[in-house]
Amino acid sequence: MKLSGDLRKKESYNLEPENYYETRKTTDILLSLEVIFFTFATAISGL
């Protein structure tokens, strides 16, 4: 049980402000990829 508690603590560290911008950057990249894919799919289905 102590081990799972340590793992949970590690996960919460990932949400600390110092990692916020890194996470934000990844999210932005994923979102832009999604937008590009959606636009691409819309263009193909529109042809």
C-alpha cells in the first residue's frame, strides 16, 4: 500500500507548476494536430 501511495505522490508532482508549461506545450501540440487532421478530413470528404 505504501508503494501505491508513493506512485500517487509522483503523479501529483506532475501537476506542479514547474511542469505546467511542459504539459501545456504538449496539449497545444496535440490540439493543433487534431485541428489539422479534422481540417484534412473535412477537405477530403468535401471533394
